[in-house]
Amino acid sequence: MNKHTSSIHSTLVLSSITLAVLTVMNQAAAQQLDAGMQRIEVTGSSIKRLATEMALPVSTIKAEEFTKRGMTSLADVMMALPQSNSLAPSNAGSGTNINLRGLGVNRTLVLLNGRRLANEAIADGYANLDVIPMSSLLRVEILRDGASSIYGSDAIGGVVNFITKNSVEGGSITAQYVQPEKSGGGDEQRLSATFGKGNLATDGWNLHGTIDGRQRSRLAARDRLELSSPELLASIGRAQTLGTGGYASPANFTTATNKTAANPYYKSGCAAPYSIQGAKNTCVIDNNEYGTALHETEQLTFYARGTRQISDDHTISLDYMRGQSTIIAARNPTNSVTAKGVTARVPSSSKWYPGGAGGVPAVAGLKGEPLTVTWSVADLGMASNEDVQLNQRLALVDEGKIGEWDYKAGLVYGHSNRKNYYHTGYVSGPGLNAGLASGALNPFGLQDEAGKNYLREISVDGQMNRNSTSTFAGIDATASRTLMQLPGGSLAMAVGIDIHRDTTKDERLAITNEVSYANASSSRGSGQRNVSALYAELDIPISKQLNVNLAARDDYFSDFGNTFNPKASFRYEPSKALMFRGSANTGFRAPTLFDRYGYRLPGTNGNTSGKWDDPALCPGGKPGVAGSGTAVPGAVSSEVCNVALPKQTGSNDQLTPETSRGWTLGMVVEPVKNLTVSLDYWNIRMKDMLANLPEQVYFQDPAKYKDLFVRNPDGTLAYIKNVTMNLGGQKTAGIDVTANYALPRMDIGEFKFQLDGTYLTQFDNQLEKDSAFVSNVGRFGLASNGTTSSFPIITYRWKHTLSTSWKRGDYSAQLTQNYNSHYDDQNLVAAEFHREIKPYSVWNLTGTYTGFKNISIVAGVTNMFDENPPVTNHSGYTFGYLSSAANPIGRSYNLRMTYNF
């Protein structure tokens, strides 16, 4: 079926649904719901209903639960969610995102009060949660049944709806402090203030606002040396001393005739704390000296809302959100890489030549030939980038009732901007190499006063290197009403329209061509897309026990044409103690604007996150095991073996949309009084999956992917092509388990218990169409996090949150466990180091006291038993632990105080 025919067919089907509903409406008088029952709109439906009438699997987390669990950011919320495979935002420049079902952040739709935000500005495929004011939230609803025909066909993994407070009277000020038990950084401070005036019921209006500030100091790797000690790294096959000839201070060197790297200070132990002894007469940089366990972050967010109650059936509201998130991302010091075709060389005329006037020890065999150096400039300290994201949204909403119709209309504009600056430790690459050639700079030690002045002259600190913007502008309207009375209640329908425009612009500035260490080139990409949609929903209470809901959405994309996606769900309650529910849907996700229209460069623009052997220039080793190969004659081992290799990322104009089918089937049972248990099986199938190949795929089978190793005429590696591609399919399935139990009230207080977990039964990936599916359950597999990271998605077999709460009078407490099951390590190391990652469990305890007038105090301990993050031999995790899945801070204490007025 061609695109034009598909559009006609989809429109006819949707029109038929609407006409059928209108016919029924004309045949029957509208019935009013009982006025004494409050109806609300639940995420996943446009029809207002009783809150208990949920056929869809929706998880709700109230804002007070954040406080009870000692959470200080939405990152804490998302990492604890069992249905989420989000990356911990330890070193992620893009901020906090959510990845439901492990399907990728681009397949989870994030909403604020039921409407979209402008996406994070570079990738333009997901929202950065750090820009959402946490103190403004009333609750978070997570729709777990895949694509939503109401909000958009791209919600394949699910929908996360952040719902703010509707009105606030009075005010409050909250201060919170988090202090790790161990010395070093990682401490947090948070301060928020909320004020509101006006009562909707009596005054007919309300105006309120909240401002929320949070900061976290940098946690250095040396603050947690036990997590990446030489002994630990050696025990997993990742000993740092196995490195040879890389960038170090003092510098390693080679000559035109001798490609074996050497260092004049190797015999004296290199130069602590900047470097340690590596293999084969070379020095290697000490990662613990410069490494960062957690980056320094700051967030300042603001939310304001004004609401006017025109009448009992008519309300207008205007809300504005402004969120700014700043991350100071630190990395190893600047390196002396080739810049504009000029290699980092030290001539014999330099006083810093070994055996020369500068005092550098002589090296046997040198006869005055120029030295090619791999130098890490210790004088500059760490290199750091300042990444600033600013996200704003203005939404005007009109809702009410006209006759028998409930309606809601909205006008939304969102603007997201992201700027990146060279913060500290960056210099001009050509200037650095010129200083080596002139003798102004000493690559074998710290600089004299003249060298320090020269480094200051070529500094680029403070200059902006990237500016990206994305926007979202949309208008939507929904109308719903009851139609007729059926045996089970009122037949209800909803119809709606959604029209929006997305734009993106991403520019790497010319300065990036000068800063060769950052391995980026100036580039520019831009794109836009218009989307228009019609949708309809029909809620059919067939009987008191059985309710069926039908929905359909017809979207038209300006660059990909038409797509029609239906959804059906049911709810069957044979008794008050037992309920069955299920749903089925289809999904459609166009490539993000970045993936399709972002920058495209002819060469390399980055390095691999892990270290690898070049299959052609360092052959003979075990596939995928870095350091097991041997450099071919004429190649420098430190440049082709066990090293980060150049790669190319960016957009791909050949991408096509991906499609999905999903279904759920579940039950809710109350076997005894006060105990409720729900089990929901979910199943998602995807085709033409849009993703990046994880790095290990290239090196485990280099012959298969040889076309993606792009080489220069001399055979050296130009880059590995790692742009987004249409891969094969994906099959994923699992069971969500929720249990709630409340003990009968006792003199010692009220006790409640809650379990929320997910058991993964299937997570299969297919790298190419028609190739074999490979299971990734409980192992590092073939699925990538896409634009946020080149690391594979971590897919735990079982993940849960378990909580026990107690309350008596002014006192309450909560004990929470977050648990992840065991996991096969990457194991791309020698066979004797193959291992399994053990289960990981963190317990948190908080207590609350509200006995003081207008004051509440919350104190708690996070990671009570001081569990270290899981150890991994994955080549991308420099420090040997799963920084993307666990927090390295260790046990910490938090204190929170709120004053209400």
C-alpha cells in the first residue's frame, strides 16, 4: 500500500469510528454521571472517569513519596522505577532521562500536565528531566502499556506524565542537605520556595509559583580510590599498568625509525601523581588522579501558574516553566594530538630534548632525530566543559463544559537551548604543537615561568564551542461526553486534534577546529517537522463487570507521510476481589530530527568510549579483547592496540521510521482484606529499529562489519562509522508485579508494605533484518542507548523497589530497598577474568516529624549498608564499576526541613 493510499484508508477508518459514535449519539439522549462522584482524567485516556476505573497499567508516585524516600532529584525517582532502564546521570552531559522497558530514551514520551516539552536541544529526541521543577509536582503517572493513541504514536515504551499542583494557597520554604559519610565531594544542597494566593472555590482564581535550586559538588575518582584500586582493576583483567605508550606526563615518544614507545623517566617511576609506570618502558596517566566519579551540577528551576474560574464549568489557566541545568564535565588533561596536519614533535634544538640543557635524562640510542610525543599537559590540570541547558515552556489551557461536552484546548510553545563552553584546561592545538617545536613547552615535566605564560596565551577557556536549539509549538483540543446508558454505565466518547511543529538547529562553532584534543570539527545541522493528528476514543461499559475502550490515532508527518495506529483495552471485574485487564496497540516512530537532519561530517568527530585493538593494524588477538593483539611492523602499538579509536557519529539521511506492536494482559486481586496484588504481562515487538551499534559489535566480528571501518589510503584507521542506522527487530516482554498490604491499625502505629517489581522474560535483538535474534536478558547485549551513550542497555532479569512505612501521630518512617538482579559481565577480557556481576541492593531509611507548628523535619540515611557499585570489566567503564547504573557516593545522610506559612 503506497503512502497516499494508506492515508486515505486511515482517514476513512478514523472517520468511520467517529461517524459510528455520532450515529449512536443521535439515537440516544446523553446521560449525566452521578454529580456526587468526582471524575478525573487518567494518563492514557481523554475521557474523564472515576480514578478506580483504570483498565491500563498506570503507576502513580505522589510528590510526598519523593520526600519519604529521601529523594533530591528526579534522577533518583527514575533510577528507582523498576520499569526504567535509565542511565544514572553521573557523567551524562545530556542530563537525566528516562528509558522505560530498556527500549531507549527516544521511545519514552515525557509530558508535563499531559503536554509535550521541547526536547533536549542536541539530540532532540527526549526531554531532560533536570529542567522540571521538582517542588511544583503533585504526582507522576507512568503509563506502562506502550504506544499511546492519545498522546502520540512514538510512545512505544510508555508515557511519563509529570503533573503539577493545580492550586496553592499560602507558602512554604524547604531546605535540604545531603552529606556523604566518606570524605571528598558529592554533597548536595537544595532550597525551594513556593507561594500561592487565591481560592478557586471562593475567590474564583489562584496564582502560585515555585522556585527550586539544587547543586552537587564534584566527586573525584581519588575520593573513592577503593572503587578503582590497582588491585581491583587487576582482578577483573583491566589493570591500568597494561597500557603502553599513551598520553602521559612526562610524555612518551617514538621516532621515525623506532616505533616502540619509550619514556625518559620510566626507570625513575614516571612522575606521581600525574602518571604511573605502564608496560614496555612507558608511562601511563593515572586515571584516579584526574577521573571524575560524579560531575558538578547545578539546577535552577521555576514554575508559575495562574488559574481563573470563569464559572462552575469553565476554567482558564496559563503556566510558565523555566528550567536551567548546568553540568561541569571534567576529563583528563589536554593531549598533544595532531592539529591541522602538524604532528606533536620535539626537535633536537629544543632544550627539553632528552640529554639537553633542560635537564631531561638522556635516552640511549637517540641521535638527535625528532621525537613524536604523546603528551598529557599536567600543568593545565583537568580539562572541563560547562554544559548549560535552558528549557522554557508556556502553556495556555481552556477547559470546561459546553452542553453535554467536556472540552479541553491548549496552546503550547516550548524552547530548549543548550550551550557548551570550554571551562578550564583547554588550549589551541596548533599553538600547543608550535610551542613544542619552538622549545617553549616542556613535554617531559612541569613548565618553567615562560612555559606557563605560553600556555596562558594559547588558552581558549571560557569560549563557547556549541550552540543548539530545539522548539515545540502546538495546539490541541479534545472534547468528550457521555452518549447513552448501557447496562454497565454510560457510553462515552472523545475526539481530538493535535497539530504541532518541531524544529532543531545544532552548530559546532569554528573554535572546535582549533581545539584538536576535543576531537570535534565545526558543523551545522538543522531540520523541522510538522505533525497533524486526529484521534478518537470510545469507552463502552458493556456490563457492570466488563468495560471496553477503543481508540485510534491518525498522524501525518510532513517528511514521512501518514500513519494510523489503533488501540484497544478492556477491564473485566467478575467480583470485587478480582479484576482482569488488557490492551493492544501499534506504534510508529519517525527518526528524531537530529538522527535525520543533524550534522554530517566526512571524517572522525570523536573517539570510542572503550579501548580496542585495531583489527587490521593490531591483529592476532582474541576478538573484542583489547590488548590481546600485536601491532604490525611500522605501526605504533600505543596508537593501534588497547586504545580509544576514532569514530564518526552524526545523522543519517537514509533512515526510515520504525514500527511496533504491543499488548498487555493482567490481573488485580485482593485475596485478603487490605492486600492488593497486580500482575501485568507486557509484550512489545519492533521492526526497523533505529539505534547505534554498540562498540563491541565491531570488534567481536570485524570481518562482518569491515565496511564500517573506514581507512585512509595508507591503511590507517580514519574512523569507525557509528551513526544511527535502521537495524533489525527487537522482541521484549516481561511481567510487572505490584503488591500493597496494610496491617490493621495498632497502638504502636500503622504499617504499610509495598512491592513494585519487573521480571524480564525476553529481550532479544536483531542487528540486521532477517538475521538471528540474540537474547540480552541479564547480560551486556546488542542494544544501544542511542544518542545518550554508546554503552549497551542494561537489562536486568528482575528489578524491584520494596518499601515498609510506619506512622503514629506526628512520627513516620519509611525503609526502602532498591534491588537489581545478577548480570553477566561484558567479559571481553582473558578467559580467567570472566565473571558475573552480583545482585545489587541499596537500602534507604527516612524518618519524619511534624510535631512542631508549621514545620516538618525529614532525616534519613541513603545506602544504609554502604554498598559499593557493582564491579564490571566492561571496557567503557574506566574505573571498573557500573557508573551508569549505581551511585559511587556510598552511605550518605540527608536532612530536610520545611516551613509552611
